[in-house]
Amino acid sequence: MKYFKVLLDLYRLKRNAGLSNQKMKALQDKKLRKLLRYAWERSDFYRKSFEAAGITREQLEVLPLSCFPSIDKLVLLENFDQIVTCADLKQDDLRAFDAREEVNRKPYLDRYHVVHSSGSTGKPGYFVYDEEAWHTMLLGIIRAALWKMSMPEIIRLITGRPRIAYIAATDGRYAGAMAVGDGIDGIGASQMYLDIKLPLAQWISQIREFRPNIIIGYPSAIKILAELVHKGTINVDVCRVISCGEPLGLGLRSYLEQVFGAPVINIYGASESLSLGVETDAEEGMLLFDDMNVIEVENGVMYLTSLYNYAQPLIRYRLSDRLSLRAAEENSACPFTRAVGLVGRNEDILWFEDGDGNREFLHPLAIEGFCIEGLKDYQFRQTSKEAFEMAAEISASASREYIRESILEQMKAILAEKNLHYVQFYVIFVDEVQPDLHTGKKQLILRTALEE
């Protein structure tokens, strides 16, 4: 990414956030129709799929997106070579490339950026961006990271050569690590990767030496840095904290803002489209980038259509994220759709069963919003068909009894609303809510094998 081109393209992209609702809908629809035409002409899979659904070439211009067939990861894995629009992209070749090449940001065939995601199927899926799509995605991430900053403020920040620390899993072909690295290069900043698997002593020495003024990473990893700062082990002077890669709870957001004394920006992305939205205020919800994607929610199922990736078109691709949508109000200052209550995945739903065999679920949206003074982080674990517990991490000065009583009171009301009076709920206190050893990400709900 060339420095001045980045600034010019970023300026153009930022202007979309000031469009009227009507103009935003027109822009989104224009991009959607262009993508549908391209997929029809270049992708054997999509043309046959549309035809099988009774869709003609002419109807691409008028049919609502909801009329088009959807796909999921399994369909992508089985039809990869027919979905992509570039003849030199073959799934077997990508697997070989991923297996033999040292993990770095080197593009495949010098023109395709490849990220992988295992997801719920357990099989590695490859998501491919050509240079233009990668550039567009990076602009979306930069716009999100610098949200609510004017172009003069952005130019002053960039010309000051910011020092950016990225704290996450960095030892694989992870989408976040690759995108953040290229984005940082694009604005000419200094960068430091801090892998979550490194010993804490190395964290301390590297942070002291690098002196970052912007922090990016998993919120569970940033929390560890915040604790070091809070204890006085290290000192940092940061102007912005950027959370990505996993849900950011209200309590943890508040804690990070307090410790760093800086705004916390929460970026929403997925391997399928790394620039989906941004959240700067938990009460306002997540703003979805309607100028880059179309997000649909039907019967609780979320579908993504990426409007900028033509090499590997994803049209009505099913994601396992759970959210509800709220359209921008007519006179809203920003035309973007809001994702309300974004948290977790389908597999995070807790199912309970009473003595008569009646089953009822508890959605993570119902139990994610705890914000209690002194409650830093938490995690749930189902212990039986009739019980679950919360592992709570609290600040040193907090009252355990106050926090326990507050949590139990809120959870009692939640369970009563779902008629889950028979479900037992417990609070245990832990020194630290630990992220997953393999992914480095914190799970909101730990899965345990329950007897049928």
C-alpha cells in the first residue's frame, strides 16, 4: 500500500459514513448488482446455482438478495474451485502452499492474500483476496481503527509515525495478524507483534523497549497488558486501544478505558470479510459497513455478502454469529445499519432440560451484558442439564459479596423470564479468565461434554 494512495482512498471511503440513508442504500445496491453480474459471468457454481433457483440473467438486476440461494462453509469447501473466478486458484494448490510455506504475509502467486479458518466444521477453509480486495479491506480496517477522527487528525497521527503493538495469536496464517501487519505498513507506522504464547517476562521487556502508543489485539490479551499497567509493572501512554477477534464485554471495555485513559474501538470482522463493522460505544451498538458488505438476518441466521471480493465471491454466505439488526434512523448522522447485541456463535447456546424431558435454551445475548463495578471479566460453563456457573474475575479492591449478590440478582431475573426456575446458577471467583490455549481467544461459554 502506497502512503498517499492510502490517505486519498481512506478519505473517499470515510465520506460514505456521511451519506444519506437513501444514497447509502443506492450505493449498496449498485455494488450488489455488479457483484451478482460478475459472479454469473465468471463463476460456474453461482451461475448454475442461480439457474437452479429459477433466476435468469435479467433478474439479477431486480430480485431482492433474499431470493438468491445461500451457501455455507461446507458448500464452499466442496465447490471451492467452481466458486472462485480466477483460473489459477485451486483449493489443493492452496493447501500445498499453506503446508510448505513459512507463515508470513507473502501473497500466494504474488497476488492473492490467503487466510484460513477452521470454524465449526474442523476443516481448514481458505479465504482468498486479490490485491484490490485486500486493499479495500485494509482501508475498511483503518477507517474503523481511526473511527471518529477527522482527516486532519488522522494525518497528524500518521505523520507522527505511531508505534503500534499487536497482541494476539501471531504464529499462524491468521487473518487478523496478516491484515493488521499490512495495514500498519500502509500508514508507515512502526509495529511490534506480541504473541499470546510468549512468557510474560518477554511481554514486559518488549513493551518497555517499544513504548507503543496504539494497542491492537484480542480483548482478553489486551486485558493482560492492562493488568500490568494497573499494577505499575509497566507504563504506557496510548491514544487508542483497538479490540478485535473476539466479543468485548461491557465490564472489560470499562476496565480498559479506565486503565489506559483512551478510547476503546471494537472492530468486527471475520475471515470471510475482515472489515464488517465498528463499535465505539456499547450502548449504541456495532455499526455495520453497509458500503462494503450486506448483512442479512433471517430466522436468527446471519448471512454475509461481501461487496468487494470478486476473486472469491461470497454471496449469502452463512455465518454462525448471532445478532439482530436495526436500520439507521431517517435523520441519523450515519447511514450504517446497527448490529444490536452482537455476541457469540450458535454453539454458545446453553440448553437445559427439566426432569420431565422439557428442553429450553439460554441465548448468550441474554447473559452477556453484565456491567458491575469491579467485575473485570467473566466466562460461563455448563455443568449439567440443570446447572451452569460463571467464573468471575474481579479487581483487587472489589467486594466479592457485592459482586456475587449483583450477579445472582440479575441472573435470577433472566432465568425467571425464560421459565428456567429449575436451573441452578453459581458464581465462582478466579484469578484470571484464561483464553483458549490453541486460538488465544477467550470463549464466552466453555463447552463441556454432558451426558445424554
